[in-house]
Amino acid sequence: MIISASRRTDIPALYPEWFMNRLLAEEVLVPNPYNRKKVSRIRLTPEVVDCFVFWTKNPEPMLPYLKMIDRLDYQYYFQMTITDYEKDIEPHLPSTEESIATFILLSQRLGKNRVDFRFDPILLTEKYTIDYHLEKFDMMCEWLHPYTTRCIFSFVDSYRGSPFREPEDEEKVMLAEGLSKIAARYGLPLYTCAEKIDLEQYGIRHAACVDREKIREIIGYKLDLKKDRGQRKECGCCESIDIGMYDTCVHGCHYCYATASLASAKSRRSEHDPESPILIGHLQGDETITDREVESSRDIQLSLFDFM
């Protein structure tokens, strides 16, 4: 079983104490995103959790807990997003320079294969132009290429209520060509995340962020995992269980799809109790709690290549 922590919110930045309490309790309760009365109990023991995938824009608050996670014998890696936006787009995040410093520290602690560099989403405005992004990306790659094994990027998606338009295909190609030249100069493999457009002519492949082969390298055994049917068609991730909740991230990024509004997220976060089995608030007594059947995804079938 792979645990995603989390596409729905930034657990390492905002809820690390709660996460550690859940590991010590060896279980977590996760309400259905569309019906709070339906709650899943998920067992969290090293015997069933093959790997955690942490998604974050600021892992610094998680750093003091890494030794404990290691002692408890869990495996994990980080997807860390660093963008080139200022406070007009990302009002409550560390600066790009601070994020780069934290990335390097995390990589030195864990090893570069356990920290992926995410440069996403890319959006275009009068201020944040193609040239702007390419200049900043060059600077990031110069600093980060010794500390990671790949970079994953995506273009902003247009959805209801979004203040940003999706770049035109021509703009995507111009960005991709520029990004690929920069990444190649630093020997950094470049991937897209859940993008329809084919950019292989620029040496850019489609990524699997929850990556079966990457996880195998980290944990040391094969996994029997299928493609995650709960994600978009273009997503290459293998199946995982997400333990986060929507509308709980207070970074305030203007392009975020997981938060309805910053005010809503702040209100919900005010109900957070790190001792609670659920991320926000407490059980009210009218929930139906179902034990989710979970087990290790270790592939016990042997092939000829296992003996070579």
C-alpha cells in the first residue's frame, strides 16, 4: 500500500505533528471528501505501508520528525514544489531562495533520489512571461541539479473560478523547448505531470509522480500495483490512498484547485487538533466507520530476472 500525504493538502508544512501521532497510533481516519459521515479507518503499520509519498511546498516543519519516521521503519520520499512566483500569487509561502535552501537540506539528509523537484504549475501573465519562467528555471536548476534526480512540471489548468487561463499549445511548446534545453544543460531529466500534450521531441516524458519503479528503488522490492483510476486519464501514477482533506491548506496560492477559499481553509484549520484521529475536528458520533482492507503491495511472484 502506498500512502499519499497528500494531494489534498500540505501535511508536511501544516500538519506534521498530527501525522506523527497517526504513525504512533498506527491508524488514521479519513472522511469521504463528499460525505463526512462515511469514514475509512486505514491501518498504518510498516507491515502494510510500503511507502509514503509526501507532497509539499515547505517540508521544513517536517524535518525534526524524520529521524522518528526512520526509527519506526517507514519508507518515504518527497515531491517538493518550488516555483518562481512572488507574494501576489503565493502569499504565504517561503521565498524561492528559502525553498531552495530547504530542498538542499532535505536532499542532503535523505539522498537525492528521495526528493523530486516540482516546478508547477506554470501560468502566464503580463508579469510571469515565458522569458521570466525560463530565466528563473535556469537559476533553480543551477542550484538544485546536484540534489535531485528529476524535475516534474505542469501547466496551470483552467477550471471553474480559476483566475488564470491555460496556456495555448504554442506557448506550451515554447516553454517546453526552453525548459528542456536548460534541464539538459544541467543533466536533469524533465517530465510533465498529467499533461495531454506530447513533448517527447524535446526529451520530455510523461511522469508518474507516485512512481512504482522509483518506489521499488527506495524500498528494495517489487510492487504489484495498478494505475490509479481515481486520477485523471493523463496521470501516470500508480494506485495510492490519500489521507488528506480538501480546504485545509492555508498557503493561499491563487491557482490552487484543492482549496475553495483561503477563508474557508483558515476556518477549518482552526478546528485542527493534532491528537484527533481525523485531520480536522473530531468525530461527531453519527459517522459510519469502515475498516479499509489494506495490505502490502509486495509482488511475491519471482521472475527469471530476480536470479540474474
